[in-house]
Amino acid sequence: MKLVFAGTPEVAVPALDALIASGRHEVAAVVTRPDAPAGRGRRLVASPVAERAEEAGIEVLKPTRPRDPEFQARLRDIAPDCCPVVAYGAILPKSALDIPRHGWVNLHFSLLPSWRGAAPVQHSIMAGDQLTGASTFQIEEGLDSGPVYGVLTEEIRPTDNSGDLLTRLAFAGAGLLAATMDGIEDGTLRAVAQPGDGISLAPKITVEDARIDWTAPALRADRVVRGCTPAPGAWTVFRGERLKLISLGMVADRTDLEPGALSATKNNVHVGTGSHAVELLWVQPQGKKPMRAADWARGVRIAPGERLGGADVG
């Protein structure tokens, strides 16, 4: 089939690579978000998908909005059979959805209808799910509600953060998306409507969602840290400034610390929660690079009675 691939971040690149390498399909063009400012200089930078497409000599389309007439006219000229999508990042209007004869097929990183929305991997970890996966489905005007072509499952490991899990799903899902294109082409795949029950939503994680509530149980703090790493980054407050939390460990046999209370030795830093203590493993102070929590504690010289949490003045 002739394909136009739509995607933007690094997580979409494995799927693009799989389609290019498939030998069965022609990736005639790529649709991605416009160049965005990045780095300290805030210079405009192309998306990872755009960079990979340019390396492969594939035409790159960067519409400001998918409803732009110029973009849709070019899409009609290309006349794709199908438009596979991975994390494109823009809402597709019906006028664009109707152009390819097999429509637009999305690779979504959850077992639909669970975790429809922008942040399925983060929400699955924060909810304590033990199993997740990826689904390919026909895009329609509803939120991730279209009929499903195929699924794969993936175990959520106890130490997984969202970056770890998303990387595994991106590579496994690339194969699923390529197989879905094969099945659509040869007529062996038919999309099946999603069930009406079991629906859950996964909206974008906000900065406030990523703030640690030390009065909650330790397991909740661990899930928020893992779910929000690497983005947007779990955080708390120390001496009025934000402290980013990158990884924690459980200290189940210690219950003497009040929520947010700190206890530091030469080799470890413990924090009280609503249940038992946790150990800070890696942190990132405001304006600095990630570091081991014990090194951070030695540098700031935690005083007796100091704790995490409280007002953020930064």
C-alpha cells in the first residue's frame, strides 16, 4: 500500500522504521508537527520523525493544523491507501480522515478501551496496573474510540518508569502496526468495535499531578515517581524550591517518620509517608543535574526537623 505516516516524537520513530523496512509498503510522505523551539537558545528544531524521514529521503509535511486546505490538497495529490499514526499530537478533522481509502490507523499504547487519551503509559503505572499493551485501531472523531485491528500485551515491571515501558511498547508496537498494514492490504484483518465497558481515560499529566503527597501511602509515591519519569517529572518542595524525584526505594520496616520528615545518613535518605518510609535514590535539585540522593543530602546538610513538602516559592 501507499502510506502517509503521521507522528512526531522519538517514540514514533521505531514504527516509521518498521514500515520503511517492511518491503510491502511505500511510505510516500510523513506528517508531523511544525518545528518547535528547543534548548537554551530556543532555536527551531524539527521533530524526531521529521529528521528520520529526511534521512530516508521521504517528503515531510508540517501543517500548522490538519484542517489546513493546502495540507489536505497535498494529501489528496499523494492519494495514500492508508495513514498509520503514532503520537502525532493533533486532532484530525473528518475532512482529513476521509482522504485515504482505508482511513487513518493509530497505534495506541494501551489495551483499549482502557486508558484512552494522551498519557496511557503514565496513567497505567500510576494506577498500579500489572499489565498493559498496545492497540491498533481505526481513527474516528471520538477520543480513541474506533474499532480495533490488533493488540499486544506487555507486563509492567515493578521498577518500570514510563520511559522504560514506553520504549518497550514503541518497539513491540512497531511490529504490530506493520502487521496491521499487511492485514489491511491483503484483507485478512477486520476491525472489531471496542466494548462499551472497561473504559478509562488518560488525560495529559499536569505538573500538579506530578507533585508528591507525602500523606499518601508509600506505594502511591512510588507509582507517581515512576509514572511521571521522565516527563513531566515528579517533584516535591525543599526549603521553598522544587526538588525533582527520579527514583525511590521502599523501606517497609520503618514507620517512625511522619509524612515528609527526612532522615539522612552518609549512605541514604529516608522520607516518611502515610504508611512506611521510602528511600530517595536519585533526585534533581532546581537548576542542577540529577544526582544520588545521599550526595544531595550531604551538600544541603539537612537539619533536624526538616521535611519535604510545603509551599513552592519557585
